Amino acid sequence: MLKLILSLLFLMSVISSWSVVQVSMFIASFVFMVLEGCFNFNMLGLGLGVDCVSYTLILLSLWIIALVIMASGKVKETGNFSAMFLLMNLALVVFLVVTFSSMDYMLFYISFEASLIPTLILILGWGYQPERVEAGIYMLFYTLFGSLPLLVSLLSFYYLGGSLTMGLCMKSFGVGMVGAVWYFSTVLAFVVKLPMYMFHLWLPKAHVEAPVAGSMVLAGVLLKLGGYGLIRVLPMFVKMNASFCGLWMSMGVLGGALVSFMCLRQVDIKSLIAYSSVVHMGLVLCGLVILSVWGYSGAVIVMIGHGLCSSGLFCLANIVYERTSSRSLLINKGLISFMPSMGLWWFLLSVSNMAAPPSLNLLGEISLILSVVSWSYVTMIGLFLLSFFSAAYTLYMYTLSQHGVFFSSLYCCCSGNVREYLTLGLHWIPLNVLILTGSNYLNLV
């Protein structure tokens, strides 16, 4: 793991060459994937180590960052501080690798919060609208609001238990009001990052104002930090989590259903895709708080599938934005007439977003729905609404963008180039091929 981190740090010295960095990121992804059998999934020294879940998310991070650099060709073409852009992406992937491989809670917390800085710089530096400053402030303060109680909680664990090593850290023995405050202080930072309904307002703003790189990284990797953090901290609060499991389940299922209704009234493509992330992450939250094998494995599968699918949809939305200079569904109508070959990619990624076979989302949602229904049959009502309207808003996005009478000011639009087709293909192929190894996912946790 240390070799991978040092290799990524070395790439920062060649940020003047866009092609070298891009090819090196893909090589790092392939090498890391091939070397899976070489890891014995335990401590690797310097407080770093990997298990199946962290290995999978590190691989996802490397792959998404490589695709981000490929999708951001316009930054290179326009010369918009391309070296600094590459530096921010490499710094982000280093923080992510350290976060997912850290075996110490304090190192995990530091790298978890440090990943906010490159993302904020990407939004403020390469965003499109003046409102990007407001979006950055929203993201910053929502994250800080949740992270400071987490720091106090970790210091309390160290003071009382003498260790912050994962697996050796003490289990919470707080009861009553003290235990509840301790529990919520620890969980709040990850719930905001996930984000759960009611803590999600920063996400659409950040997505709408971010460049394609910021949107792809946010959807592909950074939302997974919340789920990964919950996997690491919830075993310390087993009894307290059982007391509040109903709260999280109701917020996840009913919140997902409400956000699905909100998606049906969106006219901004990026805003619609961002709200759909809240729906998927609500199901992930439900699967994690149950503390069952089916819930954990389903949550990890949905995190991987959503990372690939949502990142591809944001890439598609950016391709349309670069042609028409608008993200509005009222203007971007009848796109199948102007970009016919892109219509196929819209269809493929849209059906994957609604968990149609053979996408990885199908396997994950089946596992999550089984785990949630096994917790309580009452949740079937909310799950029905959530699943139905998830398909409804995805069809709404696809039909409204591809069909209809096109806007009169659009008279010429090229369909796409090889770089864009390759980027979309490298999103879609893993998303639909990984389901062939579905029997291995129950061993993730």
C-alpha cells in the first residue's frame, strides 16, 4: 500500500504531462487489480492495511480518478491551469487511498477531512457559475458541522480506552443520554457525507456548480466515504445502534421516497442526477444500520455500482453541456436528433441507474431490499414507493432529454468523439460485467 501511495506522490512531479498522468492512473488501477491475490488483508505497517471492503473502494477510487482525467479533456484543450488541475486530482486520490487503508481512527479522520480540500478547490477553481462560492461554503460548513463532534468522540475513545486502532478500540459503554450523544456525535459526520435525507442540501448545490471532475469525484468516490465510515464505527455502538435503528430506517426509506418525488420536478439534469444519489445512499444507510451480512454486502455493491453509474451520467450531462451551454431539460430536448449515438449511452446508463439487469445495482438492491424487509415488513410500503419512483424519474430524465420538439436555437451539434465514447464505455463495462462475480460479494464483509 505504501508503494502505491509513493507512486501517486511521484506522479505529482510530472503533472506538466497530461498524457503521462492519465496513462499512469490506468496502469495503477490495473496493477492494483491484478495484485489482489498478493494482499493478505491485514496490517501492512505504518498504520495502513486493507481488507476486502477497503481494497474494493481503493480500486474504485483509482478507476474513477483515471476516468475523471480522461473526461476533463476540455481543461487541457483550453489550458485552464491544467497542471494545477492534475495536482488537485492526484492529491485527492492520495487522501482517498490513505482514508480507505488506514487502520487508525485518527489517521482515518485526518485523511477523511483532508479530502474536502482538493474537492473544494476543484469546485471553486474550475466551476462554471458565480454561485460556486455559495456551493463550496455549503459543502464546507455541512462537513465541518458533522466532523467536529466526531473528533471529540475519537478523543474520548482514546482517553478511556488507550487505543484508536481499528479492531482494538474499546466498545462504547455509554448508556442513556450520554451514550446517545456519543453515538450521534460519532455517526453524524458520516451521515452528512453519505448524505442522508435532511442533511443532503449541500449535495445538489455542489454538483450543479462543480465542473465535470468535481461531479464525477463527488458521486463516484466521496459519497462512499460516509458509507465506509459507518462500516468502521457502527460495530463500536452495537447496543445503541439497535435503539436508533428504526430512526435511520425511516429516514432512509421515507426520505428516499420523498427525494424521488423531488426528482420528478427537476429541470436541471445535474440536479436530478444529484438527487438520485440521495435516494441510492438512503438505501445504503438502511443496509448498514441493520448490521447484517446481507445488508453490508448489498450496501458495498450499491456503493460500487452507484459510483460507476452516477459518474457516467454526470459525464454524459457534461458532454451535453459542452455542446448546448445549458443543463436545462426544457432546452435539451430532442437530443436524439442532434446526438444520435449518445442516445444509446443515455439509455444504457439510465437503465443501469434504475437497477435493471445486468447492472451491478440490481444485485445490490435485491440484497438491500431483502435485508430491509427482513427487519420489518412495514418497510415494504416505502420500498415500493422508492423503487417505483426511482424508475419513474429515470424514465422522465431519459424521455424528456432524448425525445420531444428540439429547441429552435439548436441547429448543429456533433455527436461525440472517441475520448468521450471511451470514457462512457469504461464506466458501463465494469458496471455490467462485475455482476458475473456476484457470488463473491457476500465475502466482502
